[in-house]
Amino acid sequence: MSSKTVRIELLHRDRWEEWNEYVAKHPGGTVFHTTTWLEQVADDIRVSVAGDGTIQGGIALARFRKLGQLGYHIPPYTPYGGPLAGEASRGFAANTRSSALIEQLIRSVSGAAHLDFTLPPEPQDILPYSLAGCDVSAAVTHRLRENGVPLLQRIESRSRTYLQRLSQLLAEGEITATWDDSYDEILEIWSQTGDRKGFATRHARLSRMVSHLGTTCFRSVMLRTAVGEPLAGQICAKDSRTYYNLIPAINKSATGLLGRAGLLSCYLMINDAWSTGRVFDFEGSSIRGVAEFYRRMGGERLPVFRVQRTRSPYYAALRAIRHLKTAWA
């Protein structure tokens, strides 16, 4: 197979499930690659696939306007995306053919001023993206994989002490934990935090997403005091391989040890991911304090690659300014 002989076609909506099945089998596929997810975050979805009868690769993108530019942007709450290549019959092995196919898939994306996605934290060949005219930059995420060492032993000593005391309160009933039934309450706590810090939380959008996708794509835990006062909660997106830390919410009115209940909700969620054979992905942040929390919880720092192609100098300048503001926050 060469880049000159593979046919690329836009996949009609009534065949999107074929793409979702391919994503589910592909070792680099995530819930964020699926049309099931993308339909919840954007109205205009494009799925291009390569192959003749059998999908050998493809890319699913969301088209919308951002900073005044209509293009294929990274949708809200969608940390990873990009093309997937390889054949199921060959075990999706990466080789020169799949690299050539990725380049062809990127070149086939046209009719928009901007293309933007972040590749999942798996081994990646970034050369095809450069050859297709994209800029590639490195960022980080943090992940935790079960390796036989108990989670508590992998957590920084001071945080471990707080967790041991919080876990004791949980065992004694002074703190209660409920799963998958408190999404709106978690989002409300998170929204209040966003209001105080001045960032948009898109509470209504997430509430709709959770309502539509439910436990198929989400997992949540909510912590309260014995008398029902909210302490902290967490919502993760999930697929068959990974939990993705999307929404960590902490009630800032809680004080003392209870004010650190976010440690416990994160700890419970990581253990839950491991109990089902999944990896826990903190879903990346270069903000100093946030990244430090991930490391204290035992997260292993991994590189991720941001791929962008833009024809607008104005948009590129706005992106650069926003990136600098985030880096110095």
C-alpha cells in the first residue's frame, strides 16, 4: 500500500458506526475519536476514512468557529484526537505504510482555515504531520498505570498522610462516597469555582453531554459529609482502556482536613480505573500548581504532541497570546 493508491472518502453518517468500531479496536483510539463523543461537542462532524471495503485509517474532526476562524478546532472537553492508521488484520502495526497514510489523511483535510488536535500520549511518529505542512509542538500529560505497587505508596508522603486520615473518615462513615448519580451537583461545585477564578466552565454543555452519554462514557464520584454537605467530586470520561480526568470539583467552603477531600476523590477514581484494568490519565496541564498536584499523586509525565495548521496569522497570534497567559497563570 502506498500513499498514491489508497482511496480516501468522506464517511456518510449512516456508516459512522464502522469508524467507531475501528476506533474501539485500535490501540491508539480513545472515546474522543468517536462520533459518539464528537456529536455532543459540535454540530458539524467530518469523518474521512482510507481503504477499500475495510477501514485502514481515518480521522474524525469537528468543524466550528473559534476566535473568529472557521476550522477544525479542538472541541471543548476533548483532550485528544487526530488520525488513526493501521489494519486490524495486521495488528495495527505502525510502519512506513501507516506513516504515509497519516500524511495523506492530513493533506486530504481541506476547505477550512485551521486544523488543530492533540495526539494521545502513545509512541508517535510526528514526521508525517510535518511533511503535510503542520506545526508540531510538545506538551505534557500525566498518567498512572497499575504496576503492582499500591497506589498509596506511589503518592508523595504529605499527601499520603492526608489521604490516610481521609480514608479513615470514609471507613467510619464521617465521609460518604456515591458513584454515578451526582453529575449535576459536581458540575455546580465546579462552576462556582470557575466563576471565582474567571474562566468559562460551560456547565450546561457538560450537563447535556452527561445526560446523553451517561455511564457509557462517564464515571463520577461524589464525596459528602455524614450530614450531606458536599465536599468534592470528580467526573472522568472513559473508554475501554483509560479514565480521563475531566472535571475535578472541590467545595472551597470546606475547611481543615475536609477541605482536602479532593485528594480522596482523585484517589478513589484512580483505584476504580485500576480495578477495571484501565490507565488513569490526568489529562495534562502545564500550569505549575496543577502539574505539581499530578506529580504528588504519583503521575508519570509523558509527552503529547499538538498538531496545528493555520492559514491565518491573526489566529496564530491570538493562540500565542492565550498560550502565554496560560503558561504564566
